[in-house]
Amino acid sequence: MNNTLFYKSPADPNPRNKESWNEALPIGNGAIGAMVFGGIDKERIQLNEDTLWYGGGGRNRVNPDAKDNYKKIRELLKEGRIKEAQKLGKLSMVAGPDCERIYSTAGNMMLDFEEKAETATDYVRSLDMAEAIAKVKYTIDGTIFEREAFCSEPDNVFAMRATADKEKKLHYIVSLNREKELDENKATATNEISMTGIMGGKGGVSFCVTVRVVQTDGKVYTLGNNILLEEATEAVLLVAIRTSFYGDNPEEWCKKVLDKAEAKSYAELKSSHIEDYRKLYDRVSFSLGTEEQEKELCALPTNERLARVQNGETDLGLIVQYFYFGRYLLIASSREGTQPANLQGIWNHSFNPPWGSKYTININTEMNYWLAENCNLSECHLPLFDLLKRMLPNGQQVAKDMYGCRGFVAHHNTDLYGDCAPQDIYMPATIWPMGAAWLCTHIWERYSYTLDKEFLADNYELLKETATFFLDYMFIDDKGQLVTGPSVSPENTYIHPSGEKGTLCNGPSMDSQIIIDIFNACLKSSEILGNETADIAEMNENIREALKKIPKPAIGKYGQVMEWEHDYEESNLGHRHISHLYALHPSNQINDKDTPELMKAARVTLERRLAHGGGHTGWSRAWIINMWARLKDGEKVFENVQALLQKSTSINLFDMHPPFQIDGNFGGTAGIAEALMQSHAGVIELLPALPKEWSIGSIKGLKARGNIELDFSWKDGKVTECTLRSLKGSDIYVQLPGSNEVKSFTGGGGAFEVQLPIE
Ligand code: FUC
């Protein structure tokens, strides 16, 4: 039951009701996404396709004056002439146009039924996360109506089967609509309608959405641009969506995909979908509390459970569901060969979504993938590296044109086309040359978990080019340290000793921390790959020299980790970004073995932020959970998981920035895993930050670095059993809660498994 979200009433299917979208249930196959409302007289299926963006790629938006001015800005900043620096930055470094491309909805598929909503009884709609199927069921005049819908990865379609339990009671009219960029909306066969268009902006993709009604005992025909189904007992509705980004002729592609799907029975479509999905989903199972506790609340609809938690109750099962939902969403929005999960995964109803529903890469996109490795969905991580490869040539051009440097740079956003120039005219965020670098730390992260050398070799170029950029770009500042600049500590504001407020600065701490990770990843990768040509050897030598001069995390006057190179006051003490704790999480530069003093400082930092209202966005709260987990504070993990559910979660369990932003879902799931197991410090630590409220539980299938999969259970906070599988034969180092002893196990070369002796 913990795999099912359910509700006793529909989400209002009226597209004018913007609120109810956050009550609908998401399904997806990585490329196609749908929000299922579960309406009675009307059903709305809001559709998405992950390459349906405005405009094309290939624009060079770089401000031609950047190259001649960015070094002047460094000097102004050194001299404390903040206002002048910011003015020059705004005029000479902001790109034109200042906005990247924007993601869009594919539109709505509406189903009109003859029955009146008020006459329905026994209504229930649900999302079965174990099978990735959305379901609706209700009774009208003694007839039970049911629908179930899924997005199939193997068959590339949205499929929905509707049934009535009495013969010939099923009737509906299907139509498609979208408000913009619509060229055609018409019947394309006796059981098929289709809409096509071209997205605005130079090089915009052409798209096609095609719907077909098949496998029915009823009458199917079209009138205008509607499909009518009459006197049926059952019917299957298939939808294909495609844009020219993936290949020519989306219309033809949709037809072919539908022909293929139609040739299979619904049962076949469904079983291949389930089989494909479960290969990923079934790897992990999780429970918290006793079986009785788990059963107790399962009879309550999800919205009621959430309301209870929002009233201060604890619901361990809902935490498990939230964890499952994060994994579910990643599988549904990021499959091999599709686009990475954007700010909304793939689910977006708007033509002008918040922040363009792009890839914001000063935290959000990275957070989307924090769960990919430790929650055993490494394949779902892959689209991110495809995007990075698409960014590379653009980022090389930007490095050259904007900074006169070699290598690869991107700023705080990117889009479908991998645009790397600055985004917006927003001084706290826009001029920040670290986006590609932060994303590239994921290359090393994925390698650490999988030990997949082929993957590392395939992505090494990205690391090398990123490092090359910083070797060219960094400079020695007034403190004699090698730093970035002009840059920002996303998206915070400091107060200069002169009293002036500023965002643009030299040497924000986060930048140095990310570069340290990139440089180390480069050195380690070339050692592993044995690829030291003369060029690479020279670069590695330069990296080693540079590393000596890059500032390490330092402690400021309040005992906090310093956010800037100088110990400035911050103007907003409760700011949602906590960028300077990147070293604590996701990086491991601050940890209790090597840097205990910095661990204390990280705690002070977090407490200061929270005391002043930090964590007010969903993603900020999710990051805080991960940070408390790294600080080994179970109670703070608990408090913040509760707060995430209480303040930043809508009834469909979507994370609310607000508005909906998927990062908090993914970051929240990653943080729950991080509380149960960590492996960033070279040792697998079991239950490093277990809240006392979670004192009984078990988890199967988490992943630790070194390609080690583990299952363990606990009671009263103590591990009762644990199995570790070293899938590539790497040594296992493991530590039980409350003990400093590290147990080590070595295999005979290949994969091996150990059961932990628990005293
Ligand atoms: C960053 C954050 C905002 C928001 C946006 C998409 O700029 O500061 O809170 O999440 O990305």
C-alpha cells in the first residue's frame, strides 16, 4: 500500500483552474509526460514532451564587451568600488538577448463524458508507484467506470484503457487543444486526431500530438476534430508526441509508433511497460516503523495523511511514500536517451512557466540528480551527461568570446540546446561562471558509484575542458590567492565594510570548492584512465600548482563557514541558498574525519540560516536535510523532513518552491537516503543520522560508492542485519552506528557478498 497515493475526489479538470494542476497525478516515460486529473464528467490529461521548447539553438548571445571589461571589474571589486563594478558588470557582461529558450506544454487532451459528476459514488483515483499507473474508478447508476493510464518507455506511447462493467455504457468525446503555436488540429483517420505546429523563435521545433482510439467493442468515428466513442464497454486510447528535435517528420513518427502500439494488445503494452519500469523501481524497498503502524494509516487518502502531518502529526508511511515518489519521478522524467529532468521534471502546463522550466544549474538541476546514484537509478543519470556534451561546444565558444579563455564554461542556467551564456539581468545570479563545473562534478560522482571506466573515459573531455577554463580564467587576487571573479555566491548579497551592498565579488567560497572538486576529479580520472599524454601531463602539473593557491573553506567571525573570500556580513541572514556549504554536501571537503572544526562551523552556518527563516523554498529545505544528515544530526533531519512535508508539499506530493519545482522531491529523497547511509568519506556508514522517530526500519538496495549495494534493517536505532554486495569486487569498509570501528572485507577479485556479523 505504501506504493500507492490515492484520493477520494478528482482534481478539477478545468484548465482555467491553475491550482488543481498540483492535485493531478504525474506519469511519464522520460520523454512523454502527462498529468491525470481523474475527472468524471470531463477528464483532462495535460500533456508534455521533453523537447517541446521555444526557438532553436546555435545563438551566440555573448555580450561583445565582456572580454574587454571583466578584468576591469575584478580591479573595481578589489578596490571595493562595488557599485561601479556592478554597473559595469550589468552593461558589459549580461547577454543579449538575456534569456535562453523556454520549455512549453504540449497541450491538453480532454475527454467529455455524458455522465454528470454529481451522480458519481465510490470515487477513487490513485497513482500506483509500483507499476507507474494512474487509475480512476467510480460508480454511476450502478455502472462501475474505470480508467488506467501509463506512459510506456518501450512502446513510446501514453496508453489509457477505459472500461464500464455493464455493456455499452462507455461513451466519450476526445479532443486536443493548446492555446499557442497551433497550425493544425484535425481528424487524421476515422479513429484519430492530431495537432501540429511549429514553436516560435528562430529554429523552433515542429511538433505533433496524435491520439487514436483502438481496441474497443464500441463505435468510433470523428466529427470535426473530435473522436467520438459510443456504446462501448471498453476502449484503449493511445497518444504519441514527437518534435523535430529528435528527428524529421514528427507526424509520420507518431503514426508509426501508434501503428506498432496498436498491433499489440493492451495487456501486452501494459506488461512490457510494467516489466521495463520495475527493473528500475524494484531495486529499492523501504519501510519505517512497525507493520501495524504502516497499515494503520494506509486506509487514509494521501491528502488526509498530508493534512495530518501539516497539523503536527508524524506519519512514517508518508515519509516512505515521499521517498518512493522521488524515485518514481526520476524514472518517469529521466530515461536513457531522453532529456534530463528540468525544473519541473517534464510536467508543465504553461506556455510561460516559472523560470522557463529550464535547467537552473546553480543548484536545481544538480539537486535533481542527487538521488540518482545512492537510490540506485544510475541509468536515469545519463541524460545529464548528454546535455553536458551538447553544452560543450557552446561553452567553449562562450569561454573564448566572453573571457578570451580556452576550455568550457557555462553560467547559472542552460536550456535544451545547451546554451552557456549568462541568463537574466539579475545580478545576484547572472554572472557566475560555475554552472558547467558543478554539473561536471557529477561525472566523478557517477564514476565513484559505478566504477564504470568506459563512462569516465567517455566524459573525461568535459572534465578536462572545464579544468582548462579555470586554469586560464582564475587570477591572483589581493590576498594572493587564486580565485574566480567577477562572480557571485548564488544568490546572496554581502555588505562591504564600506557599507555598500553587493552581489558581484571575487572569490566566493563555493566557486573555489567546486574548482577543487573538478581539479581533483581531473587528476584522479587521468590516473585511472592512464591517459597522460604530454598535453594532459602539463595540464595536470598546472592543476597541482593551482590547487596549492585556491582558498580552502575558512571559518569567519561568527564561527561560521565563510561565504566570501572576505568575512563580509550578509544582508539576508536567512537566505535560501547555502552555497558555501557545498563543501559539506554534495561535496565531501568538510567531513568529521578530516575537518572536524569545519564541521562545527558548518553547523553554526546552518543554524544561523535557519534561525533567520532559511529553508523557505522546497529545494532549500531539501538541501538542509542533506546537510543535517552529513552533520549526523538525526533530529534535525526529522524536523526538516517534517517541514518539507508541512510547508513545501502539495497533495500530489509535488514539491512546492512554491510554485511546483521538482528539485525538492529529488533532494528530499536523496536526503532521506543520506540519513540512512553515507559513503562520501571512504567508509560506508550505516544510520549516520537516524532520527529517533525512525528507530525501526529496513531498506534494501541503496547504493554506496565503489558499486556496493546494500540491504539492512534496524531496531531501536541499532542495525540488526546487513548484507553488502560488492558488485565490482571493490573492498568494503563499513561502520556501524555508534562505533568507530571500521570493518573491512576483501573479495577474490570478482563480485562478492558479505553479511555483517552484528554483535
Ligand atoms: C534559483 C533559486 C530560485 C529558483 C530558481 C529556479 O535561482 O534561487 O529559488 O529555484 O533557481
